[in-house]
Amino acid sequence: MIGPCHFVIFGATGDLSVNKLLPALYYLQREGRLPESLAFIAVSRRPWDTAQWQAFMREQLPERLGEDFDEQNFRRFSRLFSYVQVVHDCPAHYGELKLELAKPREGVCANVVFYLAVAPADFTVVVSQLDGAGLSGRLFGNRVVVEKPFGYDLDTSLQLNHHLHQHFEEEQIYRIDHYLGKETVQNLLVFRFANSLVEPIWNRNYIDHVQITVAETRGIGARAGYFDHTGALRDMVQNHMMQLLSVVAMEPPAQLDADALRDEKVKVLRSIRPIPKHAVNQFALRAQYGAGDSGPGYRDEAGVTANSMTETYVAAKFYIDNWRWSGVPFYLRTGKQLPHDRSMVSLRLKHPPQQLFRETTMEHVEPNWIVLSLQPEESMHIELQAKVPGLDMRTRTLPLRASFRSDGERPLGAYEALLLDVIEGDHSLFIRFDEVEWSWRVVDPILRTWSRETDYIHSYPAGSWGPEAASRLFDSDDQRWRNDL
């Protein structure tokens, strides 16, 4: 597919652009990964010219890039940009953007990427104005990138999708979830499907249960305006964690193309057992952090409603009713103000079918684990049991640990990988709408139940691993939350 000639960033002065997009594009340009014909147009409401925009980048990027910032490379990078002021609902401004896109250039202009780094409430306005200005580019394959959240619930996600499809075809839409750009997530596919040691045991016959944990040490910071109306279930579970679950549980695709991969993920999401409304609190638990060693309580944060029932922690249990995973619980857990920044997938294997050592001093043998760490490190390890040297029959856990990268290798950032895929027109790591829909269908009963329950929410001290009540989700007494990598 022929690459785009312009990459337009709406919301160019916002946090997403400054903290994620611009650093990622800087690295891609520094390493020679961007097409030579590609130019960037920064768009925001500020009445600037290109020189003022370049001065803004010069002010912001050194702090984000640290030692990687280089003045000479920055000058090359900044020359790729022009700037256009666009107030989202002003048709005349889109006409000025169209004129900027039409300026003569060397080489052939194939299409344009429009990256909407704006508030979700502005998506519909921007895409309508783009289409009204003749910039949707169905014939030329223009692309529009939208960030999560994709709607506020099932109904609003359906409405958003309907509106997007009024102006862009599905193949033009790139719904971005940066978790899918993490190399460890992609390594998970290789780990599963390229190793005959692993794939035969990746099923209900050998796996006791699966845990997916996304833990953050920070609180909400200055995000109360967004988070207090969203909560952890919408912010993390419906998108990031459902995507991880689908990658962990999917069947091998017929081939490694975008539609085949996404077809298998949708099959997983459609197979998740619906949670009856009357049983929601048996399968899911919500909590807020209170005051603790690491900081104030959630309701004491600036901008949070005094009696807020917004959850900062979610633990939930799901079952996938298909041949591979029938009866295996998937435990998902996410929270803020937890002890460590940690994202990991942990699979606990079943005990061997015969306890040969029950007549020995080994009263209890720890189960085997497979642990895949997404952050802070990118690694995987398998825990086996081995005998402790000596006369007694005692065991210890022997971890076989492997990093996904060699010393000195700079990881390709999630946004770098995803931006390259947008430019190259590869949908593999982007979310098709039926994935969005079925993810919402999974969590919608939980959302609706919690919206009606306004009198109680669990609490946990800031800096702890969450409420003790989360352990009640486990199916058996020998299951426990895995906190360590």
C-alpha cells in the first residue's frame, strides 16, 4: 500500500500529542523509519504560525526525550512540520487545512492520515467537518485514527461507530489501543504459536486459571475531570484488558493478516459467558483507594466529587465457554495507588494428576506458573519445582527467566510501532468495531448494576494491593493473586 504524504495531528498541543505522539515520531525520524515524502501538519485552536509551533516543540521535547534529545536531529524533525489553526466546529478553518494539504510537493501524494488526539466528545464534530470539507478521501484511502475510549457504554459506542461510518469506511478507521503496540503483546503470539513446548499445554487440560494484572502506583493526579466520570472499568478493563484477554485466549489464526487475527479475537469475546444482572457482584468487585502510606484517599483528590462512587480498582472473573477454555476462570485486576507499576499475564498450571510425594516431608508442592511481564520489564519466565540439595525430600521453585530483548537494545515504543502501522496501512494491531462492541457487551451488565448501587463501594489503603474482599472471586482455596513477576 502506498504511504501517506501528510500526517495531520488534531489536538497537537494536548497531553497525548506532547507526551506520546511527538516523541514517538521524533524517534522514528531519527532512526530513518519515516517515508521521505511524509510531512506533518500540527492542528490546534491556538492562533499560531509554523514558527510558533516549532518553538513550542523545542520547549516541550527536551523534557520528554531526556538524553535522547539532539539539537541537530530536532532541527531536521521540526522542518517536517507546518501548522494550521483549526477550531473544531469552524468550516472555514478546514478550508485552510485543505489549502495546506494541496500545496505543491515533491513526489506523489497518496493519502492523508488524520490523527484525532482530541477529547472523545470532539470526534463526531471533527469527522463531520473533514467530510464536509471534502477531506474524508474515500477514493484515496485517507485514514482517521481515533483513541479510546470508543464510547461511554454499549449504546454510545454503537452511536459513535454509526457516525464514523457516515464519513469514513471501516478500512479507513484505525482505533488505537497502545497496549497492542507493546512488543510483549506481540511476543505473546510468537511464544504461544512458535513453540511446541508451550502450545500443547495452553488449554483447560493443563491451565488451572489465568490472571491479568495492570497495576499503577500513581493516583489520578490532575485527571479527575476525566476519571471521575469514567472509572477503572471503562478506562482499563473494557479496552486494554479485554484486548490482552483475547490475545491470550485466541485460537491460532489461519494466517497472520489483520482480519484473520481480529476474527479470532472476536470469537473469544463472543464466547465470554454473560454475567447475569443478579450475579454481578459475585463476579466483579469495585473499590476506591483511601488514605494510606502513599498518599491521600481518592475522594480527597482535587476535582473529585465528595461522595464519588467511581471505582479506582476492579477485580473481575470471566469464563470463556469454548472448547479450549471451558471451566477455566480468567481473573482480571486493575487499580491505582497499588504498590508497583506492573502489567503481567500469569497462567497457573494444574497440579500433576498423582501426588507421588505425599508420603515424604514434602507436604505441599507449589504449582507451576508461566508469567509474561509487559512492564516494567519485558520478559517471560516459567516456574518449575526442583529438589533442594541434601538428604531430605524438599523442593524449591526454580525460575527459568528470559528477557525479550538483548542488553543495549532500545525497545520500540508502543506508539512508534502503531504509528508505523498506520502509515503503512496495516490494521493488525488496531481494533475492529466488532471487537469494541463485544467488549462493551461483556462489561455492560457490570456498568449498569454498579450505576444503580450508589450506597457502598469497597475501600483499600493507598499503597496496598487492593481490598481483601477481592480474594472471594477465586474458585478454590489454593488460588491467590499473583503479585510478583
